[in-house]
Amino acid sequence: MAIRLADLAVRYGCELHGDPDREVSCVGTLESAGSTAITFLANPQYRKQLATTSAAAVILAPEAVADCSVPCLVTKNPYAVYAAIAAELYPLPRLNAGIHPQAFVSSNAVLGAGSEIAAGAFIGQNVRIGDNVLVGPNCVIGDDSVIGAETRLIANVTLYSRVRVGSRCIFHAGVVLGADGFGIAQTPVGWRKVPQVGGVVIGNDVEIGANSCVDRGAIEDTVLGNGVKLDNQVQIGHNCRVGDHTAMASQSGLSGSTVVGARCVIGGKAAVAGHLVICDDVFMAGRASVTKSIAKPGVYSSVFPAEEAGIWRKLVARFKRLDEMSARLKEIEKQLKSAADRTK
Amino acid sequence: MAIRLADLAVRYGCELHGDPDREVSCVGTLESAGSTAITFLANPQYRKQLATTSAAAVILAPEAVADCSVPCLVTKNPYAVYAAIAAELYPLPRLNAGIHPQAFVSSNAVLGAGSEIAAGAFIGQNVRIGDNVLVGPNCVIGDDSVIGAETRLIANVTLYSRVRVGSRCIFHAGVVLGADGFGIAQTPVGWRKVPQVGGVVIGNDVEIGANSCVDRGAIEDTVLGNGVKLDNQVQIGHNCRVGDHTAMASQSGLSGSTVVGARCVIGGKAAVAGHLVICDDVFMAGRASVTKSIAKPGVYSSVFPAEEAGIWRKLVARFKRLDEMSARLKEIEKQLKSAADRTK
Amino acid sequence: MAIRLADLAVRYGCELHGDPDREVSCVGTLESAGSTAITFLANPQYRKQLATTSAAAVILAPEAVADCSVPCLVTKNPYAVYAAIAAELYPLPRLNAGIHPQAFVSSNAVLGAGSEIAAGAFIGQNVRIGDNVLVGPNCVIGDDSVIGAETRLIANVTLYSRVRVGSRCIFHAGVVLGADGFGIAQTPVGWRKVPQVGGVVIGNDVEIGANSCVDRGAIEDTVLGNGVKLDNQVQIGHNCRVGDHTAMASQSGLSGSTVVGARCVIGGKAAVAGHLVICDDVFMAGRASVTKSIAKPGVYSSVFPAEEAGIWRKLVARFKRLDEMSARLKEIEKQLKSAADRTK
């Protein structure tokens, strides 16, 4: 597929600098894009590559136009426009509608038109699947689950029973939705499992990365809002509620019963303790450990950047003597005060 | 199913306040339970909801009875009693005994009575499976593995060869037991893999959360005791031994050859270094980094709670200058001492 | 299989102490090896067991010979020699060449000689698989992927489309290669997915642990060099490049577009931020948070070892008052200076 720059400019409301009939048919990086590729500048650290790029065109912000040696599409949000154009150039693979003979589909499941149930897929009792859904190879869908139109389960995804999923979601390989939450009650003879009888509800346009998990609720549902994006190996505990358009990077996690607002961004390996409430528009840096509710939008952090080990060891040793340092400081203050008192 | 409160009171040794013939048929939260639901109070932060709940009955501790506006079952361990009653109201799904035609079962595997081998399951050579076991869809069981009665592998679980599992265990989707430990030996031309020839032994009543891993031993076995509970995305390195009734929360991990005692509780994202010995009854806070053996029961922590990023940045900058601060303090002490000496 | 010590000594260039005709047929630990087992001493903490071991032979370094009560093979690298001998004693399971009738193989896939495609495996369009490859039960291989000779996918592994893998690799259960990177562009109405059109390239002799993920590139490829070793639950973001013979322990992760050099060792739960460059021969301690590029080989750390919670809480409280402590110190310095000035 080849698209004229003029058409892209109109479609995405960009100002076009350069030949309107120039066509692009693929994407590339500034550094290595070929003559039919479109690319973009979003991270200023790559700006100097504008002078040397061989791309057919660059999507960029107004302030970078002057540096650009090739045609460009000018927009305030180059990365989002790039995303849209790339989606045109690389449409999702088409589905092979139907049930593969090596799939298992329970007799009372309901499948929408155009949906593909691949080899090795397993569809439980009373499952309802919308139109144009992909249930990829070796995916498992538990009883009574519901999947909205155009959602795609790539491969080896597991949905337990009573998981309700919206439309246009993407679940990557190894995703597990609806496993039992970690509910265990202490008894004199060990832990007793607390049945997890809630479900999972996933909004529309949710994408969940490989091997991420969303546990089912203990009593009520665990809920991800519309447009939530989870990276790989993310963990969502039981009863959590994640607001619309919140994004969580890889290896982050929410303990049980925590409520996260809308439009939050949670960095890689960040963790939020249980039973907290995080307001909208909170940004947690990578590895942040959030142990109290947050009522004020903003950026939160608790990471220590790595140092050379010798330096680090000394810092930790000092840290462990902070109490002693504080005592010495107090002693000095006392001495100075009594000296001052004497000279009064 | 509906159960009379009087029956529950007798069965679980609770004092009953309210109508003994009242029946409950489901569970709910204090806040939203309907008139046929039983609920519980364990976390004091919800105590005020006792006044307004519409539940049929509440399971609670003696000190909360006075606040409760509806029938209640009084016990010292409300959460454990709730767990037991919920298990009555929501029994595990019944198995469909037999081997699904889309499963693969090797000719010399031995299956107990009442066990279900679902579509897509794979059972290797010489596997022995007890009675009433569930091997869910797309689970894989390697050669020579043994699974005790009533254990359930939900879906997409992988057991390697020579994994021995007790009775009444639950392994959630994506669990991997018996993968090779991370044994690599440095050589002048790169790493050489160290064959991992030990096995994995799992006790009775062990539950392992989604996408968690227990590596096989390098030479001897990796062992989880009875009643061990692992949350999702937990990692157990090779040769570890985890004592009975120890619980590990999500994304925590044990490096290789570490021994953890009985009844420990390991918080989310906590990590224990390799070759350590942790005694019984140790509680590690979330994100704790345990780098030395622990011989004394108690609570251990190393987490820094997140702060607003501006404040945090300053704290880290101060931390990195601790050496300088310490030097300045020493200099002051020296000055004061020499001043004092002069005035003697 | 039994092997004479004399043969092993010759094959691995070891000095032999003891009966050259003694045979070994299995491995064991120093503590519990039986009379036909060979073992090794690499970690000095086990040295005293040399006096009491019942092993047939011990592989050890020259300085330990004197302590050893049984035959020994002396070498500078006992662990690597052990690895090689163990690999002789425990050869990889032989493959059952052919396509299992319960596998799905697309009509235009190309399979090398001796390869085994197990029950439940799924091989997409145009896939090319080398000789003696294992595609284990319920593994999924996406369209246009390429797998080199003797590579083994154990079970429930997912390769997306256009993943290129070298020879002699081992991918453990639950591994996901080629899932979409976490590319999302902010817009006024939520996140827009950025198509991930690059691939994944994996070198030769790469081993990847259970449930680890390597994302496909956004535009170009994500690349793991030859001999890279990843433990379980490791995450590699899109566009990363990992140099030859770098090893990453469990639950560590690289954010997107980061380049890691050769022969690095990255500890468990360590994390490297995005768009960084890490030089060769960097060792990151467990839980290190690397937030800046590293140009100097060495050891880097940022972990705080856990303390008893009471002590830890005080330390954190002190830490949060570092600003105040610094102000008090400055105030004292001011006082002393003005006192000194007065006495001039």
C-alpha cells in the first residue's frame, strides 16, 4: 500500500512541507528509513538526524521544521499522527473466519460473525463471543465469559469463567484474566483458601501485555476501565479498579482492593499497596512504592539510581548510621547552647 | 443452595445473634450485600458499615457485635469462618471425568478415578495422576511426573518431567513447575549450561498463582512444603526449600538454594538472595530485599514509601552527600573539642 | 552410562588424583553424593564437606586438593568442567522426529530433518524450522518465523510472527517472543496504539527462562546476541539490543530502546531505564535501578538490605528529615564561624 503525503496531511490535519504527490509505503527510523518510508521526530535527542535522514517524509512538530531536510508533515502531536499513519500502512492481520477443526468449542457457546477460533483454542460453556473476534491458538476461555467485537486474544491466553471483556481489546500471549485472587485466611492449622467468587470486567480498547495477570474479585468484580493499557508481566490484584486510560508499564503491580484513577501512568516495577485510593492523573516513576493513598495529581517516586558498588556500599553504611549522626548533631547543638548561655 | 444461620453457627462454633432460621445463599460485601447474602467484618476500617449493611448476616468478632444492625455469627476469626462458609456456598466446579478426545495421553500414563483430562491437555510418559484430578485445557505434564488426588491444574499450566505434586493443590493458569534453574558456568568463550537434573516436590494443599514458576533443582529437588501459598508471578529458584504454610505475595522471588522456614509471609515484590537460611515465622514487608540469613522471627523491611518527585529528588541528592555531611559534622566536633581544650 | 575418571581427566584437561578406573554414572552434591556420583566444589562455603563426602570423585580447584578425601579432578574452573561432565551423563532427551497428528502445521511451513512437532503445537504460515528442532506441546509459532537447528521450545511457548531464532537455543515454558512493545501515543481522547512492526532476532545458544518476554521492535528489530542467558520472568522491551553472553537473572527487565553490551551480568529484579547504553562487562547487583547510561565496566548497585522493621522505620524517618538535618548543620557552621570571627 502506498499513500500520498497530501492525503495524509488532509486526513490528519497536518501542514505539508514538500511534494504532495510523494508516496510512502512503510515506516522507518530517522536514521535508517529508506526512500519510501515515513518516520517521525518525537524525542528531541534525535533531532540532529533530521539533517541526514533519507526518509520520504518526517512527521514532526512546528519547531523542528527548519532542521528537516526532507518533506514533512507538521503537527502538534507527531507521535500520535505517526501511530495513526502506521496503523494505515500496517493493518491488523485479517481473520480466517470460522472454527478450526482442532479447536474445541462447547455446544452452547455463541460466536459472532467473522470470528476466528484457531487450532487448539478452547471455548467453555455459555461463552458469548462478538463479531470479528480472534481467539488465537491454544487460548482458553472459561464458562460464561463474554468477549466484545473485534477483540483479539493472540495465543496461549487464558480467561477464566465469568470474565467480561469489551470491544477492540488486545490480549497478548500468556495473559491470564480471572485467576483467583490471593485470598487466604490464617487458621491455627495453616491457611484456608477464601473462595474468589467475583469476576473480571474489562472495558473497551484495553490492551494487556504478555504474561500479565488480572485476578478475579473476591466478592465483587475486578475492573479495568476503557482504554487501559498494561505492559508485560503486570499484576492486578483482586477487587482493584483501574480508571479509564490509565497505563501501567512492565512488571508493575497493584495489590488487592486498590482503586486507581483515570489517566494515571505507572512506571515499570512500580507497586501500589492494597486498599488504597489513587486519584486521577497520578504519574508514578519506575520502581515507585506507593504505600499511602494519593489525593493530589502529580509525579511520585521512590527510586534510588544505581551507583558504583563501592560508593553505594559507603552510602548505605552512612544511611544505617543516620541515628548516630542525628545524636551527634543534637549533642553539638546542646554544647553550643550551653556555651551561649554561659556567655550571656 | 441456602443454609440456615443456626446450622452455620453450630458448624463453625459461632455465637448466633438473630433469627436462627434466616437463610443465606450467597456472599456479599458489607456495603452491597443483598438480603440473602452473608458477609464478614475483618478489616476495622469497614466497621462503620455494620450500621447500614443490608446483609442477611455478618460474621464478626465479639467486640463488633454492638455495632451490628443485622443478625451476626460471632467468632474470634471472622475471615476464616467466612472462608469456610463461602466454600460451602460456592463449591468447586464438578469435574467431567474422563479423557477428552482432543487431549493427548501417553499410553503408559496412569489416571485415577474421576479425573478430568480436558481438551488440549498433554500427559507424558509414565505420568501418574491420582483420583479426581483436573488437568485443564492445554496443560502439559512432562514424563514421570506424579500428581496427587484432587489437585487441579486450571489451564495452560506446564509441569516438566519428574515433578511430584501432593493432593488438593491448585495451580493457576500459566504456572510452570520444573523448568531448568538458572545454572550457568562462565568459560572463556561464554556461558556453559549446567544441566539441571534435580526435580520439584510440592506438598499437599499448595496453591500457586498465575504465571508463577518453581524451578527444578540443579542436583537435588526444589521443595515446597504443605500448605504453601504462592500468589501470581512468583519465582522460586532452583534448590530452594520453602517451609509449610509459608505464603508469598505477587512478584516476590527466591534466588537459588535459599531455605525459607515455616509460616513465613513474604510481601509483594520482596526478594531473598541465594544460599540464605530464613527461620520460621519471618514476615517480609513488600519490596524487602533480604541479603543475609535471618535467624530471628520478626518483621523485616527495606522499602522507601514514594514521595512527590520534587521532594524525593532532594532527598536522594542529600543522601548522596551523606559522606560530605558526615565529614562536616566531624570537623565541627573537632573544632568544638579544640575550643574546649583551649578554655581548659 | 558410566565414565572412567581417566577419560574425563583427559577430555577436560584435569589433573587426576585417585584411581583412574573409578567410574561415575551420575552427579550429586558434596553432602549427599553416593559412591557412583561425581560432584564439584565451587563455592568455598562448602569446602569443609570435602572431608566427609562419599562421592566417587570431586571436581575442584588446585587449592582444595589437600582437603579432599576422595578421588578428584583438578581444574581451574571446576563449575564449568562439572557442567560439561553433567551434560555427558544427562544428555538431552531424544526427539521423536515427526509431526504429531494433534499438532497443526500450516501447509507451507518447512521443517528440517529430525524435528519433533508435539501434540498441540501450532506452526503458522511460511515458518521455517531447522533440523532436530523441538516444538514442544502447545507451543505456538507465528507466521514467517524462522528457527535454527537444534533449538528447543519446551512447552506452551509463543513466538509471534517474524521472530528469527538461531541454533541450539532453549526456550522454557511460557516464554513469549515478539509480542507488541509498549508503544502508545497520548491523545486528547486516550492512548493510541503505535503499531509494532519490527521483529525479534535471537542469536545462537540463547536460553530463555520460563515466562520471560522479549517484545518485538517498534520499527526495527529487538536483538539478543549469541549466548545470551535469561532467567525466568525477565522482560526485554522493544528495540533493545543485548550483547553476546550477557546474562540476566529472574524478574529483571530492560525498558525500551536500551542497548546492553556483551558479557554483562544483570541481577535479579534489576531494571534498566529506556534509551540507555550500557557498555560491556557491567555487573548490576540484584534490584539495581539503572537510570543513566553506563560507560565504565564495573559493579553497580542501589539496593538497601532489609532490616528489622522497627529499625528500618526509624531510618526512613531520619532519611526524610535529611533536609532539616542539613539545615541544622549549616546553622551550626554559621554560628561557629561568627564566633570565630568575633574572637579574631
